[in-house]
Amino acid sequence: MTFLTTLRLGGPIGLLALHGAVEGGTAELAREVATRTGATLLTFTQPTGPPQHIPSIRMSPSTPLTAFLTHASLTISLHGHNRRSAPRTIYVGGSNRPAARVLATALAGWAPAFVPITTLSEIPNPLRGLHPDNPVNQTREGGVQLELPVLARTSHPVPTDPEVPPREMADGIAAGVRTLMEKEGARW
């Protein structure tokens, strides 16, 4: 399987999209937010063949992933969920719970059509992003795993090329990243 990776080293917050080709809109959203905020960026897409989902905890160490994890102090990993019972729910997991609450607050303000859930017991177990081998938890400050429904990842609910992330979602994540960058200076 061949991956196309995009790595841009920037600020201390890192935006990660491990499943860009499989979870449409995540790579595009990560790029948009990183461009707006100066955050570090790493995306993985599969340019050829049918996209295959590789669980985050099984992502092989690679030069770009190692560079990302070494450079960033906190990761925000963008993922997609397709839970029909939760078409407007954003699950906010990951090991850094204070950062998760900051992002959830920003999303609630900028993208009120979506409901961010931060209580781990309310997040389906496979979407919690807590495993220590998950790259979201391997930076110095750990990270936040955003599990986004289709409508939060793309303005086109059917497969299109290219994906266009909804503006309010990019605005909300960017606002959260800026707040986290300010807090990073104070080291929480």
C-alpha cells in the first residue's frame, strides 16, 4: 500500500489526518486549519487503489510520523465516523482532556449545528482515542482525537473530489488551536 504524506513543520500544536483517503475531508480540514494557524501538519492519503483503513494503533513508524511526533508538543488528530445515530455529533477523545474541553468549547461556539461530546463514558469505546500506541497520544502533551461525522468533514455528503470542509468547522477548530497555542506558551 502506498501513502502520500504531507508534512509541514510549524507551531507546537500538530494537526494529524491518518486516514485522509478513507475518511473524506479530514486531510483537507487539517490542511485548512494548519494554514490558518501556523500549526504543524501531517496528512496521509492513498493516491492509488481503493482506500484501506489501517487502525491508528497499527500505523507503522515512518520518517514523517517520527518528525511530526518529535516536533509537535500536542496533537489534534482528525478522524471520521459514520454513525447514523449521531450525524451531528463530534466525539472529542484523546488523552489530553483539558485540551479536549478547549476544542469542544471552540466547536460549540463556531459550529453550533454540531454537538461535541467530551465525556469519555459517552463516547463509543472504539472512538475514544486513548490507546497509548495511537499516534494522537505520543506527543509530549498527548492529544485530542476529533471523530467527525460526514457533515462536519465535507460540504458534500456524497463522495466528491476534492473534499471541501465546512467553513464553520474549520473556524471552530482553528479557534481552538489558537487558544491551545496561547495556553501552550503558559504550559497549561
